[in-house]
Amino acid sequence: MTTTRFAPSPTGLLHLGHAYSALHAAAFVERGRGDRFLLRVEDIDTARCRPEFEAALLEDLAWLGLEWDGTVRRQSDHMEDYRAALDRLEALGLLYKCFHSRKELDEALSAPHYRPMRGPDGPAVTGTDALMAEDERSRRAAAGEPYALRLRMAEAVRRAGALTWSDRGHGKQTARPEVFGDVVLARKDVATSYHLAVTVDDALQGVTLVSRGEDLFQATHVHRLLQALLDLPVPDYAHHPLLVDPETGRRFAKRDRALTLKALRESGVSPAEVMARVGFGP
Ligand code: GLU
């Protein structure tokens, strides 16, 4: 039995690219077999997510004819689950506090003796705690200044050993989380990060097949490592290509206002036409 999911972030209106992604996930589900399609609202980024976009995405998906099983999981309601995962990693001695602001980190990165590799999310920084004088770290800690929690990547990889994961389109993959450096698992402003929340949620929700866009393919290396460190089950993955608008040759994005599902609906386009347009026609 397959449990798959669609996990949008309510930072704008859904567009054709989202419709494709949601339909891609739902297409793996055969209800007669007991498969499940879940919907998760990924709203940890409180500065960018808005309740009206959550309401709009529920409306858009229902209009498209998608039916999800059970209740919608909203990440911001489950911060204690991410805290528990951080506590486990902390107990393993794999986390450290990073007090640097972005600007301070950029300055440290420009020092000639510290040249991290480029990772999928930017410079793959390591050991940022050692880049700040001990007394400055203590001062900031005593003053209650905010910090991010980073994973000690080299130690985490050593602990987890060799890992693989499987993608439906690309086959067996060897996990290479080290290309990310010491990833942030809890941000300064939010007490978790995308990588941690998505990994914990997929496990807690019993997701067996993670369907999502290829822009998140690399992130799966980190998720696989977190699964190993937290003793979580390992789902299969199905990363889909990002949909390109044949008219412009560009990927659909939130800036394409005219191609939001809401705008299409209001201009009289039917759900069947939207489905056909993204390749899920009859
Ligand atoms: N919330 C993410 C997004 O909207 C997707 C996360 C995932 O599917 O793993 O891009």
C-alpha cells in the first residue's frame, strides 16, 4: 500500500506547476488498494506564509477534484515534534549553535583561509562555531541572542555510515549529504528548518512515497541522513521534472499571476482543462 502526499507552502496562490505536482502525487494512489493521498501545509516560515493562501490552496485543490485522506497536517501546529527530533540529535552530540548573522557569515566566508565548497543551498559551511571567538559566543549566549542549530555534518555522516535511497525515475542513489555542509536544522527565527520538518512529518504521517519536484532532489540526501540518525523509516522517492510553460519556455512560478489556479478558474477554465494542460488529460 502506498501513502503519498502533496506538501505546498502557503506563500502565494497555487499555479499550474503546483497542479502538476499535486496530480503527480495523487496519480500513485489507487483507493481500492487502500492507498492514501495526504495533504500537508508547510507553513513554518511564518514571515512568508499566510492563512489566506492556505484557505486558497484548499479551495483550489478541491476544485481540481483532488481528495485527500484524513486531516490536513499544518506544520506550525507541530513544533513539538521537531523539537523532539532536535533533542535526539542534540543528545547524540550532533548539533551546535551558530550565532552568526548572514552578514557576519558572509564576512567570515570571504576570509582567505576559509573557502567552503559550493553546496546545493549556497556555500557548504562547516564548523561555524569555531569561526567566532569563544568569549563572543558566551556573551551572545548570556544575552539570550538568537542562534541557528547546525548539524555537525562530518560526524553525522560518520555515525550513519553509507546510505542509499531510491528514486522511481533515477534509480538507486548514494546519499551525499556532505555536499550541504553543516545544514541548519533550526533557524534563528523558526525553531525548525525545511529539512527537519519534512523528514519528521513524512515519517510521522507514514508516507511511503515522497512525490515532489526535482528542485528538491538534492535535499533528499540530507533527508536520508536525518532518517538514519533519527531511526525513521525510509520512503521511496519520485521527483518529477518541473513543469515548463510551453508559451514562455520558463518554469511556472508564483510570479505568473495569470496562471494561478484561481485566475484560471475565474476566467472560466474548467478543472478538466487544467488537468489536460499539465498532462493529466483523459
Ligand atoms: N513545501 C515544499 C514546497 O512547497 C515542498 C516540500 C516537499 O514536497 O518535500 O516547495
